[in-house]
Amino acid sequence: MQQTVSPQQLSGTIAAIPSKSWAHRELIAAALGAPDHAVLVRFRGGSNDIEATCRALRGLGAKIERLPGTGARVKGISRAELNTRTETPVLDCGESGTTLRYLLPVAAALSGPAGVIFTGSGRLPARPQEPLAGELECHGITLDYAEASPGALLPVRLTGRLLPGAYALSGAVSSQFLGGLLYALSVLDGPSTLAVKDRLESEPYVRMTLSALQQSGVEIAESRTDQGLPLWTIAGRGALTPPEDVQVEGDWSNAAFWLCAGALTQNPEGIAVEGLSLTSLQGDRAVVDILSRFGAQVESSSEGPVGTVRVKPPKNGAALRGQTIDARQIPDLVPILAVAAGAAEGETRFTHAERLRIKESDRLQSTAQLLRLLGVPHEELPDELVVHGIGSARKFSGGRISSFKDHRIVMAAAVAGASGGAPIVIDGAEDAAKSYPYFFEDLERMKGSAAPADLKTRN
């Protein structure tokens, strides 16, 4: 789908969509409960990635009923049924890295004699599986890539049964490897340890996983390795015991697009996003502090843990100002923050950004392409992005850009087009549906110009 976004004065209040990161975790926790234990996971709407996780969990035997306007009712996977299967389940992860990286170790912990086959599409078959794959193979699992194309890692056939023991993984490639293994070790029959090697990036996402597991009755003790990195001891007592009713909180990652748009708009009232947890474990909550350092006006209000965040442009017509941003804990924010940096005065440097190269796109390269389209000088380095701001979003040029099959590039380009000085045409705009199927509908509601609308029913 091709989408044209023209300059507008975005403003208003919008409700945060449910957190994709939390929805994955709560759905998986529910599916790892007992087969006769029903869990209502509340999240209005969904996304391609969430549907991929639901589809894959069903393939493992979970009973998942999608409830329009509410979320999903989940009953746990039956190990007895998995152990008697004669046909090998095929789990299609779509383009969802979270689905693959979490469920590969989970399937290893649960799989029966027939094993499991994982497939995927888009860039997912080329995204790394190490060091997770190697650690699984050291603990009872065989991974067969014979059916994969040269250079691809999907399809992969998994056989064997994961064993309790001592595990160690680098935290430098993807926190999702650690998260998936934490779920898997929790359902083994026996204790295990998981040590972090090298360094731990995107630590807030690991903390979210630990919280979801502990909420589901898993006993996890944390200590430190000799290098000062986390070492977890997981009890491993079979099925989880998740709560019967779980509310998925609002998504800070996708709220960031609207909050950055509030910093860029010409409307002095900016943009407000309601339904956000102001004490959230989500790492992308850092967008509030980052926008404040840019010089935007940031206000928050609440009558409890969930509240509203409003971002306005700087006072008295001042420009945003450049800064240095460490991308290690907030890689998903880089595309939209780079757009904000392009409108700032001075240099903004995104450091420690090498992991962006293994996202849905080479996200350093695709973000640099967007900046080039906007007429913003920049330097793309192996592990950094340096943006030389031009002082105002209204100076952005327009043109045509590919989605790069990356939902965050689509939404960053759309905000740039609505905030800038010329229309932007986005090829492949439907890729926003990976995390935010009704993004362009919401853009219209914020007084943007996005035509034609090609939207899914929000349920």
C-alpha cells in the first residue's frame, strides 16, 4: 500500500494502544499454565506480531479464543497431548522476532517425539539465532536447518527435550534470547541457572519478563556473576500459575511516535497520550526524559499508576536542541528520535547503536535513508548515527521512501511528513500493521492528512 502524508498541525489526545511487549509475555505465560486453567488477557486491538504469537501458541496446543474488543481467553498447553502427537507442529512466526526467540526455547522445553518446525517470513529467516541456538544444542536439543535456503535460518526443525542445568548467554545480541530461555527454564522439572555474559542490553525488557514470570508463580532468585552481571536461579516446577485476569498496559514504544510529534508540531498545545503506566518497566518510557532534554515541554498527570503524558514544542518558538543518546536500552526509539533530532539545532549523536542493524531492517541504514529524504545532514557509522539538525521540522523536504519492511520506519516517516514542509509518499505503508494496524486511522484523528485509509477493524 502506498500512503501519502502531507504537512498538518497535529494536535489532540489519543489513547495508547496495548503494549506489544507485554501482550507477548502475558499470552505466553497464560499458555504455559495448566490446560484446565483459563486466563483472560485483556488488550483491545492487536497487531501482526501478536497474532503470530497466538498462532504459534495454538500450534503448540494452547487453546486461544480471541475476544473482539476485549483480548483473548487462553488455556494452557497440554504436555500429554504434545507427547502423543504423530505429526510435527509447524509454527509460523510471520515476521515476529519476539515470537521466534521466545517460543524456540519454550518449544524445546515442551516438545514431544515429533518435534517442532519453525517458519517465518520477511527478514526473520536472516535474523540471528545465536547464541541461543548453541545454548539449546548444549542442553539436549537438535536444530536441523536442512530445509532452509542458503544463508537462511528458517525453516528449522527442533527435536529433543531441553534439560535443566547451568546456562549462560550473552546479553549483547538480543534480550529476547534471555527472555525466551527464562520462560523455558521455568517449565522444566528441576532447577536451572542462567548467567548473563559480556553485557546486558535492553535490560528493561528482561525485567518485564521476570515480572511476568514472578506474577505467574515462578520462583526466581537473582545474584551476580564474578563480572557483576545478573545470574538467575529458576526453580523449574512445571506449569505456571498465571492470574485469571490480566490487563495489558499501554505501549510506550508506539506512544513515542505521538509524543515526538507533539514536540515537532506548530500547535502550542502539543499532543497528549492517555492510558500509559507512569511507573512502567518498559524501557521506552525513557522517551519522556529524552524529549525533555531536547527542550520539549513534557507534562504528566494521573490519579493512579496509569496517566496521561502531554508533550508540547519548546517555549517561545525555540528550537529543539541536540544531545547524545545511548541507544543500547532504547533501540526501537531511534527512528522517531532521529526525526526529532533532524528538527533540532546542533548535533545529536546516537551511540552504541550496532544492534539496530539486525532489526526488521538494517535500522541504522533505513533511518539514514529517511534523514536523507528529509534533507537532514547526517553520518551513518558502523555503530553510531550522527544527526546535524536543521533547526525546524518545517524545513524538512519531502519525497518518496520505502518502508524497508519496517513498521517503525513507516511511522517515523509519517510523523516526519505530517510535521514537515512537504508531503512524503511511503511505499509499503501496510507494514505499520506489524505493531500498530490502525496507525494511519489515528493519524487522521490527530488532524493529519493520510489518504487513502486501508485499516483493520480495531478489536
